Amino acid sequence: MEACKEFFRTAYSFMYLIGTYLKPHVALLNGITMGGGAGVSIPGTFRVATDKTIFATPEVHIGFHPDAAASFYLSHLPGHLGEYLALTGEKLNGVEMVTCGLATHYSLNARLPLIEEQLGKLVTDDPSVIEATLEHYGDLVHPDSSSVLQRIEILDKCFCHDSVEEIVDAMENAASETKDAWCISTLNRLKEASPLSLKVALRSIREGTFQTLDQCLLREYRMTLQAIHGQISGDFCEGVRARVVDKDFAPKWDPPTLEKVSQDMVDQYFLPLSESEPDLELPTKSREAFL
């Protein structure tokens, strides 16, 4: 358990350093960008997505919560897109990442070697010069008609509510009225996730709206410890078993329904750690944080 805690302390601290690092740097999101991979790239200065990029925050489907600074960057997305991504775990491609602001630039995978070569020739760390280089070798793109970003109106209408129950009810009404495949798929994704994780994730994203990067990481660390200890619920172990170990994709969530998730269970995830449990210590005083 101590090794597990140390892993998260190290990872979250590194994400904070990346997010407050004053020297500009470029992250190439050329493939799966989830969890820690997203956590060490999205808080940075420049993020180049490609035609191979796949982004998602699928943690609620393993009984966990969107962490690695996700509650910070998801909470700053347009409308209620952040809540949608956190509660459904649905994927975004590279074009969608650029469009919603998770990535800053887009390039075809085949052009990345040229971009890396040109960046390597720069003799300045002036952000405007780096950005000009990325724009010169990048591509202007727009999401296609099937993208979730073309459904922002109904997404916002359903995911703007204060509780997960209200969000599910709104999606059920939308699915019933429209028979739309996206509405039905979104509803199914919500019903497949851990009920406790859904409520914890929604509150986390909502709190992230009013918090700095370091505050989000500190809160996420406390939430992570609650999840891995398993004293409130064993959903994290059960989710990993169902999705990663046995791969039967039939987790037995505890509690099994949203109605049986008490407010007290959710609240415990957001409490300060006990005096005997070391908290996450971030170098906030030594950094010139701009997030």
C-alpha cells in the first residue's frame, strides 16, 4: 500500500511541475492519451494531437475517479462537456481535442518527424516562435457531423443538472423522445459505471471549476487514497477485476444503484486525511504557478 501511495504522490507532483513549468514545452499526443498520460501532457504549454490520438477519462468504469489533474482541465471545457467526459468515459479523437481546447494544435502522424526536426532547430524558447512553427506544419481541422461536439446543445441540456440522478433522467427522456443512437449510447454508458464513482466524479469536476491546479491535485490525492483503501466501497478493486483481470465486464458495484449511494459516502471522499496519514505536498511556494 505504501508503494502505491508513493506512486500517486510522485505522479501528481510531477503533473504539478509540468503544469507550472515556466519554460514552454511541446507534448505530442500521438496515441492513447488517458490517465497519467493525459496528466503529464494536457497541463503543459503546447499539445499536438494527431490522427492517432485517443483521449478518454474512463475511470468511473473501474470504480475510480478521473484523476491526474482531470478535475482541473475537464472543469474548464466549454459548457458541460467535462461532466459528459467524466461520467461516460467516452473517447475524443485528435480533431475533437483541438476543437474543445484539450489540445492546442493538430498534425497528421506522418508529419510528426518533421515537426520534431524543426522544433529541434529552434534556438529560442520564445512561445510565439514555437507556436508559429507548430502552426506552419500543422493542419486546420473541424469535427465531422457525427462528433459529440456537434451535439453540445443536447449535451449541455442533460449534463447541466446538479445530481447524477437528474442527469440520467434527462438522458432517459432524451433517448425516449428522440430514439437517437447517441442518446441511447450515452445513457447505457452512464448505467454501466459505478454509481458511487459517478457521484464522486460529478462533484469533483464541479469543485474543480473553482480550484487551482494544485488544489485539484491535492483533493484528487485524498480521493485516490479513499478509493484504494476500499473502506467506503470496494468498487475500485471490483472494477479492475471486471475490466482488467477477469475481463468479464460484469462488475458487481457496491452500492449497486444511485439511490443507494448515500451523501455521507460521497462526502468521505472529500474529507481531509487523518493526522496519521501524510498529505500530498506540492512545491507551491517555490513555483511561479500560473494555473
